[in-house]
Amino acid sequence: MTRSGELFASLPSGIDICFETFGSPDDPAVLLIMGLGGPMGWWSVPFCEQLAERGFFVIRYDNRDTGRSTKLRQHPVSRADIVRAFANLPGAAGVTPPYTLSDMADDGIGVLDHLGIDRAHLVGVSMGGMIAQTIAIEHPERALSLVSIMSTTGKRTVGLQHPKVLPVLLSSPGRTRDSYAARSVRGSKVIGSPGFPSDEQTDLERAYETYDRGWSASGVRRQMLAVLTQPDRTRALGRLDLPVAVIHGLNDPLVHRSGGKATADAIPNAEHIEIAGMAHDLPAQLYSTYIETIARTAARASGTEEAR
């Protein structure tokens, strides 16, 4: 299995995006887009390798304000801004985000440009699903297929958080590596899949890796503000003309299953998969399900009857 190691794409916007590839560049590209505050390592190496073994050129990357990509610290966003934006939905009156999901979609396009890739299969989770949807809407000529996982349309009445997750989202991570890791593990218990439990030691190791790669509390707030001020994409999703699959857990407390249903309902001929016991994470027990769905959706784009 060919693995590139970490590389950087310097974009015209001035943003540097850290990325890594798996597999052969001669194979169809799959662009993996992670969610809020998550570095590319949240798409685990085993997952990327298994996907590449199905005949794909797999690209994972750190969104802006995450991991080793550019941090926009010159644009501070306070916790009070987040609370105001949340309370004033829709519109988040008086709160202007430093950047939008469209800007983050352009980052993904920039990575493809850097690699000389004209079109890719898009796979996004949570905020990454919103970004993937935005790429498909705003850059349809670059999208071969779309798999949106535990995400939503931007419509304010669907995909709402359960009240129990708000204290976790708004709690302070503290000022140390250990305090961040402890908060992260607590959060994993709240949003993790009850039907596919993770090992606490694994959660702790991932938390330390996330912190060490360049976790940024202010970056998470900037991303969160982009999510809170996103537009309702329902009508635009209805104009998509590409194979789409939507995956959502029936036990998701962070993005209610209604967000996934609304996404699937909005997109013509979208496949809608709901998984009992899945919440708001990517448990290893479901890797084969995700990979089969990605391959099957890609096969629809190529006109073949069977997944790779």
C-alpha cells in the first residue's frame, strides 16, 4: 500500500492545507472530509488503507484551523459569539463568521487542484458532510459522487442537537494536554455509538494525537461559527445530478437523524441508510459498511453494476 506521508497544498487564498494520500493516483480519487475540530487522523489509517485496497486513490486532509493546516488566529471568535449565534438562529444576527462552509469547500477543491485531479468522489462526515454537499453544489463539475455521513442540510428545524450534548460542546477544554484529552474522552462517551462501543484507551490515544497535531480551541470556534451561519441547502441539493448515499445513525445525539433524512429526501434518487446503534462517530465495527457504501455509490457514477 502506497502512503504519501504528510504533504502541503498552498492555496491561492493563502491557506496551507496539510494532506496525505493512500493508493495509486491512477485510481479514481476519493476526497475524505472530516467534521468539526477533527484532524485528518480521525479518518484512521486502517480505514484509508481498506478503502484504497478497493481501488481508490484516497485523500484525507486537515481542514483549515485543524491539525497542521493554517490557523486563522488573527480572526478571534469568542464563546459568547458562539452562544449568540446559536441563540439567534436563523441568521445569527450581529455575528459575522471569519469564513464560511463555501470557503472550506474551496479548500477541498484546492487540494484536488494541487494534485491535478479533475473530479473526485466526495465523502464527508458531520461538518465534513456539509462541506462535501457544498462542493457538489458549487463545483458540480468536480464531483463524481457524494456520500454524506451523519450530516444535515443546514435547515434549522432538522438535525438538532440533543440538550445533553450542549454542555460538552461549550465546556472548556482547559489549558493542558491532559485536560483536553480528559474532556475529549468525556465527549466520546456522550456522542459515541452505543451499539459499537469504543475502547477508552483508544479514545485517549486519539485525543492526545489530536492535541499534538495542533488542536486549536479558537479554530474550533471559527469552524463552529461557519456551521451555525450556514445556509439552508435544501433547494440546491434538489438540483444535484450525481449518485448520492446518505448514512446516519439512529442514536445520533449531535446531529439528529432528521438531518440525514432531510438530506436524502432533498436529493433525487439518494440512497438512505440508517444504522441502529450508531451515534456520532466512525466506529471501526462499521468500516466495511461505510466502504461498501462508498464503493457502491462510486460504481453508480461509473455505470458499473457492482462495487469494486
